[in-house]
Amino acid sequence: MRVLLVVTPVNSHLLPIVPLAWALSAAGHQVLLCGEPVAVATARAAGLHAVEVDAPPPAPPAPPAPRPKQAPSRAAAPGPGWQPDWDKLAANWQRRVGRVIDGYLALARDFRPDVVVSDPLEFSGPIVAGALGVPCVVHRWGPDLLTTQAREPARRALKSLAEQVGSLGGLPDPALLLDPCPPSLVAPGTDPGRPVRFVAYNGPGGYPGRRAAATGQTVCVSYSTRTVDECGLDGIAALAEAFDGLDGVHALITLTPEHAAALGPVPANVEVVDPAPLSLLLDGCTALIHHGGAGTGLTALAHGLPQLVLPQALPALDVYGERLAARGAGMRVALDGQSDSGVLREAVTSLLGDPGFASAARDVATEIASMPLPARMVPQIEELARR
């Protein structure tokens, strides 16, 4: 079987699919990723075959918008009922798919896949599958509502473009929708998918070096590099200050050397370390603090760790925090409190002091472990291809 991976050029969209790609390769199938440079580099680092799509480069990104002001609140405003600017998103989808679709189709016609695997926001994947008359498998990344909400707006926005390249009927539905979200964390209103176990893959790297923590509790603080680039270090600095003097608590903050230098001195019980695969870094940790990324959060839940979620200025990130808090496996602090070391100190103290959070997180870890591994999905994908 020939499997073509088509993903958005964002690491967090590809990483959850890598274990499925490994399982397909281990079963003897030929797996190839085609995409833009970021996706190609990430795929090759994971040991996957990958080829860069022949497409015009994207327009330079606009400078990041200032962090929005929010009314004082301990709960973030966006949630399951949140609706983005669909007209703006439709224009973005049309612009991106229109830029890359010819290159994807040229490669796909040469490779002749039996099935296409895509993330839920890379609409080029289903269009390529529709044009070639093969099934498309869509793989979600975790607790997520946006991709369910986006389906109809995307169908309307891309119908004409899809038909022009041979996908009759427009944007096709996935033949199989895989969902690694533990059932107890699924957001209300999410389209049902086929459960598949989340297997943590956080990129290449070795076992992280760090000081031996004193007896007590070790809390890992992990923001994606992209989040720090876009949102700055104010929240990280406030977190470091929040740990100052907390008895028996050791904080482990992951930052690139450049970001660490910009952060400056930290309290004695705070250690700044280079980024490393989170699944290894969490060994020996008691809890995790992060920005709301589903891959980051599910990695910690697979370890049975409670979490403090500080969702940044992107409502999709808050869905994870909202679902985690609803499950009782952690807490979240709204944007307006994330630079207040007093608010953060209180949240950290509550997270570590209430054993109910850790107990709920361990229950979710058991739930994750009971879900079928990616290898169990391979026969179903083979059957789709046979049809």
C-alpha cells in the first residue's frame, strides 16, 4: 500500500501522526510525506521519507498582534461555544490551498497513493484524495472543537477550487476520522471519531541533562518555542517569580539558550534547561505547566501528571484547558492573570496541594492506555484502500 501524508507546515499538527506513520511503515507499507519545508524537516527527523512540494513560497507573516486585553477574570472567556472569524479563515484557506494544491497533485499523481493521511486543518489532503479517487484518513491531535466547527465553512470556501482540480463534489469527507482524545476529555459538540491511543512523540533528542532535584516536588514548565516567540517572556518571568521561596518545590523551565539569556536570573529553586523530548523530560516530575497545546498536555496525561494550563491569545488552546479543568485533572488561568506572580503562585500551590488533581490525571492515563494503539488502525486503513 502507498500512503501519502499531507500536513500543515506546523510541527504540532504532524507530531501526533508520526506514530501512525511508523506503524504503517512497520507493516510493510510505503509512506511518503509531501509538504512545505517545516513539515519535511520534521518528518525526516522522525525517520520518515519526505519530499518538498513544488509551490510558491508563502507571503511573509504579519508582525504578531499585541496580546488582547481581557476583563479581569480567573476563567478564560472562549470555550466550546466560541466562534472565530469564519470569513477571515475562509480567505486564508483559499489562499493557502490555491498556492500549494498544484504541487501536491503533481507529486501525488507521480507517487500514486492508495490512501491519503492528513491533519484536520490541511484541506489539501482531502482534495488530493478526491481528485485521485482514493480515501482520505484524517488524524486529529487531541481535545479539539475548531476542526468540527470548521468543516462546513471549509466545504463552502473550497468547493469551487476542489472541483476545478478534479475533486467532484468539492471537499470530501474523511473515510476514517482518527481521534486520540481520551473520551472523558472530548468537547461537547465534537464530531465522533475512531479512538486511537495517543503515543507521545515530541521530536528527536536525547535524555535531558538537569540538576538532581531536592526531595520534594518537581514542576516542569514547557511552552513551545513558537509560543515564546509570539507571546514573549513576561508569563515565564512571572512563573519563575511565583516559585520563589516555595518550600520543597523545584521548577524546571525549558527554554532555548536565546530565550534563557533574555529571561535573565531566576530564583534558586528554578532551573532553566534546554528543550528536550517532553516524554523524557517529565520523568520524575510531579506536574506540568504549559500553554495549552494538546500534544504537550496529552504527553503529561499519559504520564498521569496534573497540569496548570495558561492558554495564550488563541482560543483553540483554551479548549484543552477547559476540558482538563472539567475533568478535574488540572487548572487554568486566564490571560489577564498570567503575568501576575501572585495569581500564579496561588494556582501552583492549589495544584500541588490538592491530591484530587493527581488522582484524576492518573485516571486519564489509564483511559489513554486502554485505547487501541496506532498499529491497530493499520488493518482498517488497508481495508479502505482495498475498497
